[in-house]
Amino acid sequence: MQRAATLAAARLVFRRDLTLAWRRWDEVTQPLIFYVVVTTLFPLATTPDLSELRTISGGVVWVAALLASLLALESLFRSDVEDGTMEQWVLSGQPLGWLLLAKVASHWVLTGLPLVVMSPIVGTALGLPFTAWGTLVMSLLLGTATLSILGGIGAALTVGVRRGSVLLSLLVLPLAMPLLIFGSRAVTMSMDGDSPAGPLQLLAAIFFLALSLGPLAMSAAIRISVES
């Protein structure tokens, strides 16, 4: 019964965040617009030659996706802390980690998933071959999901800090470097005709590690912020 109640509460949090997001659609679309603009402007700043862009297309897409995902992280928990919702979650008796994980999942659906869907189109504009689409999508699925969890930890640690966006970036970016390295490497190997299984498996390992430890870290940080 307790497990069913916890899952029901997590589903309610997930649906609540999706519903609220439709009322703030401009904030939701901001990371996607940033992602498209950065990848579109990049050839203008370097070269329009697709043969040259192809060699760096995987890295460009990954860097743009990483930076775009950071845009919406600062406000992930801030509004719930300010209006008292987070305090009610702490006192509700439900596992706080599950509720925070549901909130992070909604954040990924709203920000990370659109980036993944757009990535083949953006990659093609940079000369990415069709044969590398699957690897690009899979690497970004694992990478953006992991980044949302890491961003959730950073947002929980900085939720009590005014204008903590800079501090949040300093916390999350070093942790995201392995994602960037393995993700872009997987795409490059796929374009070269090699098997990208190794980097993808490393991305999956990092994702499951973050999924295991992330809720514990987020709940501990939130409890400190609420009780202080």
C-alpha cells in the first residue's frame, strides 16, 4: 500500500508540473530556441562547407544541448520552495526522493526530450550522415536524462542562494564533462563506421549511477534548505 501511495504521489507531481508548464510555454520553449539558434549560427561563424562541418557536428550538437539544458535548471525547485510546496512535501511522510525524481522527470520531458527529437534535424544541417542518427539520439537520450538528474542535485544545493545560476553552472558543468566526452565520441565513432557501443555503455552506466544516488542527494539538500 505504501509503495502504491508513493507512486501515485509521484505521478501527481509529474502531471502537476506538466500542467503548470503549459501556462509558462515561453519558458519551456526557451532552451529549444537557444539550441536551434546556436547550432544554426555555428556554420556562419566557421564555414558553410558540410565536409568540414561533418567532422565536428557531433561535438557541436552535444555542446549546444548541454548549454540549452542548463537554462531551465535554476528555477527547477525554487518556486516550490518559495510558495511552501516543498515544505509540505517534506512533512507529507512520502519519500521525498521519489517526489523530486518525478519533478526532474517532468523537467526532462519538457526540456531534454525536445532537444533529442530535434537533434537529427539539427545534425543534418551540420552535415551529420543519416547512419549516425540512431547513435546521436541514443547518446542524447542518456546524456540529457543524466544531466537533468545532475542539474536537480545542483538546483537543490543552490535553491537557497539568491541568483544561484552561476554557482549552479559551476557545480553541474564539471560533472557533465564525461557526458560530453562520451556522447560526442560515440557520434564520431558511428560516423567513422566503428561501433559506438563502448561510449554508449559508459553513458548508460553514468545514467544508472546518477539515477541511484541522485534522489538521495537531492532530498538531503532540499531538507537542509527547507529546515534552515
